[in-house]
Amino acid sequence: MRLLVADDEAMKCLSLAQDLTAAGHEVVTCEDGSRALQLLRQQQFEVAIVDLRMPGLDGLQVLEQSRAEGIAAEFVVITAYGSIPVAVEAMQRGAFDFVTKPFHNEQLLPILRRIEAQQSDRALQTGRTDGSPAEDIDLYLVGDSPPMRRVKELVGICAGNDRNVLLCGETGTGKDLIASVIHRCSARRQAPFVKVCCAVFPRDLMASELYGHEKGAFTGAERPRHGRFDLAAGGTLYLDDVDDVPFDEQIKLLRVIEERVFERIGGTVPVSADVRVIAATKRDLLQRIRDGAFREDLYYRLNVLRIEVPALRDRLDDLPLLVRHHLDRIAGGQRVAVDPEAMDQLRAHRWPGNVRELANTLERAWLLGRGRISGADLALPPPGAEPAAQATAGDLEARLTHYERDMLVKALAATQGNKTAAARLLGLKPSTLRDHLARHNL
Ligand SMILES: Nc1ncnc2c1ncn2[C@@H]1O[C@H](COP(=O)(O)OP(=O)(O)OP(=O)(O)O)[C@@H](O)[C@H]1O
Ligand SMILES: [Mg+2]
């Protein structure tokens, strides 16, 4: 879903943006209420997560004004411990739910899932249709290089029929994004899009997660539970990291995909599975088949339509568009200048983490540079640090020390000297940050 996060605490905004993006959402952040309202007017969001106490307009005012203007986004409000009555008031005025500070970012995920389920129900009832598929594909998938144009063409083909799709590509190349765009542009768009991260389920939970279980099916199964195939009924089931499905579970999956029926664990009644399957992998599945870790028959079943998602280093022509797109998102539409030397560094980098790495790099640089992207703030390893280059060890050491000191100084400045916040910003443990600061006499 597209989410707006409005919180005057920059660090909380950043960590929410990271965690919610990791959960498959697209996140725009801003730090005051008036800006939040402006963004809600200009862009479409499914959910606004707003702090109740903010400069400019407070969260309650943003909510009221949005409701008065007919803005459709659902609101989740963040409130300080001890001011729950205000949160209750927000609920009475139409907020979907609230969380009290301090909270773990993961607490938002079940709330977002409930909103998603509710919205797909509503879409089914009202028969909403969106813009034309080609426009949507262009809107969501940024890039105009020849490899990306080919991807978009294939996405259009996949959206136009109901066959299974296999997405292959390195980490961060946009497989999740492509899967959701195929769904959004397909005839199933009014039904749910359900993602299963096959890598995160312990082997014995996988089957229950996919197919659900009946009451008493195993110890701990106190209530019957729907599986992801149930939740995706009529829509699309996205199996991310499908190569992580345990080998002995693969046969069951193959059967469901072939016969379109399954049984819940502990159940005897066949349930029909009207879903379109999109699977994704970072690995070479043919090699996995040769290693005896992946079933060949399942592979052929999934590999009906296949999209090879190109690595960012193979489509560097898309950098300017991608940089613009992500900076717009990160800065909530404010203009951000990119120094020419920063652009050169972006072009020279190898991007092992692909578009995700680019987005994170830009976000950090934006925060450190306060609205301007400079080469130093990007903190990319100098070209000398890349494996293919010929730099001497002394060279590398000196440059790394220089970058490190620079990053530390900038992080402290960006967080007004708050070391805990600076450590979070840099992705370090506080104790590691302290060691670094001591080493640089900071
Ligand atoms: N073509 C693109 N245009 C705009 N944003 C993109 C594009 N490709 C990827 N992104 C962004 O890059 C980030 C990573 O993308 P995504 O999660 O889809 O990658 P992935 O291939 O599923 O990675 P992984 O294999 O690690 O799960 C997301 O924030 C996504 O929005
Ligand atoms: Mg993914």
C-alpha cells in the first residue's frame, strides 16, 4: 500500500519508513501536520500514520480536515502514553486505529493488514477500476532503459492473462514491486494481493501458513485458521523466495497449483483455490534443481511466463529517473539538489543491493545533507574499494578513515549530538559508535 508517515521525530520517521518499506509498502514521510495535509491533497495514499502531537497542524486536525475534504486515506494515529483519551477521540472522528508511544514498528503491521483486507473487500463491492494498465505500469515502474522497457512490456503481457509468473532477479531489483503491479493491472485487481515470504517460515509452519488448519489439527491449534490461499481467494498469491519452500512441501504446492484445490491441515474437505500465482527467486532455480533442492515439475509449472528483472548496474541509464523518483518520495515532493559529483559517484557504484540500496543511500544522504545530495553524504565506497580496482591498501585505508570521520560528524550534526539517534542513523550499535567517536577524537 502507499503510506504517509507524519511524525516530527525525524529518526522515528526514518525507521518507520525503512521497516514499512521492508514489509512491502511504499512510504512517504513528512515531519509536520500542514505538510501532511498538503501531501494527502496532492497524492493518493491508502493509509496515513500520523503523530497526534506535531508542529503546524496536529494529527487530529489533519484527520478532521481530510475527512471534511473527502480524502479517502485511513488514519492510524500515534499517541503518547498517557494521552489515550485523545486517541479515542480520534477513533470517534474516524481514525482506523491507534498505537501508543513508545511502540515497535512491527506493531503497525497487523493494523495495516486489517486495512488492506477491508479495502479489498470494499473494492470488490464497489467494482472500482483504476486507470489504464499501461499508464499504471509506467507510473509504478520507473525506468526507460531498453532492459526496463522490455520488463514493462512483459508486465503488460502478464497483467493481460492469468498464467503463473516467475520473477527472477537479484535482491532489491523490484520483484515485489513488479508482482504487485501485475496484480494491480490484472483482471484480479479488485481481489486481494497476498504475499508469502517463503524464507521466513520454519518448515513445520509453512503448510499451516499456506493452507490454514482446522481446530485441533496439531498441538496449539486451538482455533481454525485460514491460510494464505484462502486469503488470496479470487486474487493473486505472491510466493517470494519460492526456492525456500522445503522440498517435501513443494509437492503439495505443485498439486494446489495444478489442481486448484487444497485441504486445510487436519481437514478433509477440499477447498477450491482460485488464485493466480506469482513466484519470485534470487537464485538460479535450474542449479537448485541440479542440486536436488527444487522440484523440476514445480519449476515448469511456475515458469509459464518469466521476467528476468535486470540488475541496476545493467540499466544505469535509469539512474536519473530513479534518483528523482526516490528523492521525491523521500523529501515528500520538496526539491532536492543533487551535486554533479554525487551523480558521478552514483554512476560509478556497482549497486549490489540494486534499487533498494539506491533508495536507502539517497535517504541517508538526504538526511545528512539536509536537503542537498553531495558526494560525501552518499558515503559510497570510493571506486578504489571495489574489487576490480587497482588501489593500494594505504590509499583505501586513508580514504575510508576520511569518509568515516565525515559520516560521524554529519550524523551527530543531523541528530543534534544525540548519540543514540546517530548510532541508529548510521546503522551501528551505540557501543560501536562510541568506539568510532573515540578513535576519531570526536
Ligand atoms: N523500477 C523501479 N522503480 C521504482 N522503484 C523501484 C523499482 N524497482 C525497485 N524499486 C524500489 O526498490 C525497493 C526494492 O524493491 P523490491 O522490494 O521490489 O525488490 P525485490 O527484488 O523484491 O528484493 P528482494 O529480492 O530482496 O526481496 C523498493 O522500495 C521498490 O519500490
Ligand atoms: Mg522481494
